Amino acid sequence: MTISKKKFAFWIVSVILLGCVIGINIDQQYIRVKITTPQEFFTAIKNLPNQEKNSDYGIFEQAWNSIKSQYVKQPVSDKALFYGAMNGLVDGLGDPYSSYFNPVDNKKFKDEMSGSFEGIGIEIGIKDKHITVIAPLPDTPAAKAGLKAGDIIATIDNQSTNNMSLDEAASKIRGKKGTQVEIGIVRDNEDKIIKLTIVRDKIKIQSVLFEMKNNDVAYIRVSHFNGDTFWDVNDLTKKILLNKPKGLILDLRNNPGGYLDVGVDITGLWTGERIITFSQDAQNQTQEYQAQTSAVFNNIKTVVLVNGGSASASEIMAGALQDYKLATLIGEKTFGKGSVQELIPLNDGSAIKLTVAHWFTPNKRAINEVGIQPDIEVKITDKDLEEKKDPQLDKALELLK
């Protein structure tokens, strides 16, 4: 998942909790209304122009009042109903990557993006309408249990994931350190469900690993683009340049993404201040993204390793380096997560994660549901894994001899 810290221009009907100002856009007329009670919200809606287009709000008020007066367990909390309405508002989009976070869930989400949370350590997405493992994070309970990129999650604690939202599945998988969760997976289009019991732990994402291979090839693995990833990579630049490597391997396998601007600035270590990606929103407006970094690696022969677990920001990075012919891509086709999510904070500490645009490479190649095809395709078999072989890395080292 890629989260942009930069703001996008878009229209949205916002219903914020009691005691704040809301903005409502109807037919491009933007109206600011002070709301202190649910009834004032209903009244404001009724007074909007072109009311015949908004008659469903009367049904919403009718449902609200029926619940408040007739639900068997009274009293009914206004806050609980508002949170439920906000969930429904975003769920109505039918987009697996858009969601509403109440204040508690929003804090959990921010903790995860900052690099520390409790769970099993996987990133999940939707592929072919199934909840799918994008990537297990390295050295986590998920990776140690044998979960793989591309595994379909069929059950969570014996509950089917059919019709389950992405965020509901994530919520069920997360949990306190020391507790267990049973994940039922389907692998390689088989009908058989493999059940794995995994003990949750505190997940600390160490997003950057560096070593010299064969004494003359620099190897950087970036497993996630979180808040401190750019500085971790930037700190390595001097060490790498002093080693005068024959080549450089950038390993983005099983990297599910993270912050857009982190990925853009790391890409700039090869491209300099060129366009890394651009987005296109609902109004077909485009926005270009350029790195703010110097091209310190542009003269070093580079190979990028990718696979089906490389998604979002890592696809943007791989696509840009491929377009500018600054790297050779080796491995397997990437996941194809090329949509833009904006995290929109609301006044009560909750937030909306909303898909607002799609990404394209500098050469205007689409990423969403397409992915990035490597220049040299090399697959890793189950036998390779059993024998702890890495033919993709071996091919990269061979190319950099």
C-alpha cells in the first residue's frame, strides 16, 4: 500500500462528529455548516439546493430515528451510530483499499506505518477478488510460519473471508503479542486449505539491510518504505561509494510499499531530480512527483530484484528505474497495486483512507492491476526454497560480474 503525505484535490461529502464544521459539495456549491447535533445535520441537508437529488437523506434520518427510538437496547450512542455511518459511507465505494478508521484503529494504522505494531507481520491486498498475501515481512511470525506472497487467505480463525473487507481481515489477523491466530490459506490454485497457527508478536520493521556480496557487489534489501527508510538508505551511500562496487543489487522482493515520498526520494539516488511517477485523479488531472535527492548511484550498474510481493511504492521505484534504463529488473512480475490512497485526518482523531488516483510510470505505463514485468524473468521453485537457493539473486550476481 502507498500512502501519499501530499494533498490531493478532490470532492468528498464529509460527515464529521458532533461539534465541528462540515463541508458539503453539491453540484460544485461548497457549503460550510456548523453541526452540533445529528438533527442539525439532517436540517442542513434538507435545506440544500436541488433537494430532489438528495431525497435519500430523508431515508437516512428515518432510519436513524427508528434506531434511536425502537432498538431493544437503549440508550443508543450517537457516537456509535456516527462511526457506523462513516464506515458505511466509505464501504459504499466498493473499493478494498478505501476505509474508515475510528480513532483507535487510526492510531493502530499510524503505529504500523511508523514501523512498530503487534501481529504476525504480513501485508495483504485484494487480487482476483480474494484476500491475498502481498508479502510476509522478513523475520516475522508470518515468514517463519511459511506464509508466501500470493497465498490466498481463505479463513481466519475458521471464519471464511468470502465477502470480508480488507480492513476487517487485517483487524482479525492483528492482535496482542503472545496470542494465536489460525490462518487458512490456499496455495497455487489448489482447493485444499492449509491451516497455520501463528503466535502474534511485536513487529518491528527493520526496513533496510546492507552487505557486500563477493566483496565487490553492494546489496541493499528494502523491505518496506516506512518513516525512517530513506535516512537508513541515505546513511549507506557514503559507505557504498567508498567500497567502489562493481555493481549494486537493490532487492525489492516482498516489499509491499509504504510512504510514496520515501520511495520517490530513494529512487532519486539513481535518477536525480527527474520525474519518478505521476498520478491521475477522477477529474483526469495529473500530478508529477520528482525526487529531491542527488543521483549518487547513477553510474553504478544496478539490478533490481522484484517478485509478486513487490507492490505499490516498490513498483513505482522499479518502473521508474526501468523506464530510465538505469537498472535491469530480474525476477517475476510485480503485484499490480497502482492506486493512490490519501489518509485524511478528521477532527475527532479518526481518519478516512481514500483511493484518490492511479499511478503511472514516467513513460506513462499503467501499474494498477497490470504490474511491472521484469527484463529477465527468473522464478523460484519450492525446491529452491527447500534447498535455500536463490536463483534470482544468483542471476543478478552473474549479470554484475
